[in-house]
Amino acid sequence: MQQFKKPLIISLVLHVALLLAIVIASYLKPSAPKVLTVSLNPPSNEETPPKAVSAVAVNQEDVNKRIEDLRKQEEAKKRAEQKRIAELERRAAEAKKKRQAEAERIKKLEQQRKAKEQERKKAEAEAKKAKERERIERDKAKKAQQEKEAAEKAAKAAAEKRRKEEEAAQKAEEERKRKEAEAKRKAEEARQKALAEQLLQEQLAAEAAVRAKARQQQVMSEVDKYRALIASRIQQNLLLDESYRGKECRLNIKLAFNGLVTSVSSLGGDRQVCEAAVRAVRRADTLPVSPDRDVFEELKNINLTVIPEF
């Protein structure tokens, strides 16, 4: 038996051989079981069943025919697609030629229209120039008549003008004298008014200065009072130690409008006293502040010197 080269043929031969072996075994009924051996590469002297070779040959031809049919169908589809694309390209080329021809025709028509439009405009311009020349001649004649009439009127107007100018000059002199006297009167009134205004402003400034000074003194008095209250509150919350005696610490305290302490920091002094003073301020949480806005402005950011009192 010749060796098969294609896996499909080998598979078909093996299946046919296995099927024949099963059929033969079912009729023979041997006393002991036999092992069926199937070789993928059978010896060359082994005979191949005629039916198996015939079946394989027929199936392979069908496969080859089917493959050839599919190849022919694919080629037919490609030829049809190429023909369709060629037809589309031909139509597109024809359409492009038509568009170009139409564009050329429209261009020529537009050129003809522009030429006619230029001729029309030229004719209108010539007609307009003729009318303008006619109008200029009429205007010249009319202007000559007007100049004659104007000269006559000018002579009369000159005499009338001289008379009016003389009257106007007399009235102007009288008006000048009147305005001069009025200006002197108003200037004196303005000087007197300015002097009175200056005196009034000086009095108001002096009164305002007195009031401001009194207000400042009042504010500072209130500030001193609340500074003392704040210092007293800190002393109440200060935990004393005998080692603090004779020592001090400078603090900077920032307060909210309700007396809430927003910030406290040491500006210098004994370290232990400063730490105790800062704790005392934080323990107090809120410090006394004045409801007076001006007083609060002086207290919202204050520096205090804390001296432990025993």
C-alpha cells in the first residue's frame, strides 16, 4: 500500500478500517479477547481494502470540485465588483465633464452679462455727463442773476449794517459799564461771603478738634479700663509658682468682636512665665471687650505685660 500524504485521507482510511474491524469482531465471537492494532503508517506489503480507496477518491474529488467552485465564484464576484467600480468611475468622469462644461457655459454667460453691464453703465455715464453740463450752464446763468441781486442787496445791507453797528456800539458801551458795576458788586459780596465761610469753617474745625480730643480721651480711658480687666482675667487663670516671682512676660493677644481669643503669642520674657501666661489666656477663652467700636479697635490687637501677682 502506498503511503498517504494528506491528513484527511489518512483519517478516512483509519475510520473505515476501524469500522470493518468492529463488524468482523461482532460475527466471529472469539474465545479470548483480541487487541485491535491500527497503524498510522502501515507496511508497504499490506493490501488496502478496495472500498476504502474508492470512497476516499470520490470524496477528494468532491472537495476539489467544491474548492474550485468557490474559487470561481470569488473570481466572478471580484470581476463583477471591478466592473461596478469601473462603471461608477466612468459615470463620475462623465458627470465631471458635464459640470466643467456647465461651469464654462456659465462663465461665458457671466462674461457676456458683465460686458453688457459695462456698456449700460458707460451709456448712463455719458447721459449723466450731458445732464451735468446742461445743469452747469443753467447754474451759471442763475448765479449771474443772483450775483446782480446780491450786489443790490449788499449795498442796502451795508448802509443798514453801519446804522446797526453804531447803535450796537452805543448799547455795548452801556452794557459794559453796567456789567462792570455788577461785577464789582458781586466780587465784594463774594469776598464777604468767603470771609464769613472761612470764619465758620475755622469755628467748626476748632469745635471738631475739641470733640475729637474729648472722644479720644474717653476712648483711651475705656481702653485702659478694659486693658486692666483683661490683665485681671489673665491673673485669675494664671497658675502661680514661687519661681515666677519677680519675672514677667510680654504677650500679643488678638480678639474677636465678642472677646473670643483668636491668637496669643509670646513677645519675650521668662520662658516659664510666658508658657504659664499663654495657658492662662487660652484657659480664659474669652476676655472682656467694650461694645464701643472705637474702644474695640484699640483692643482687638493688644500687647500686655504679665507680671505674676502673689
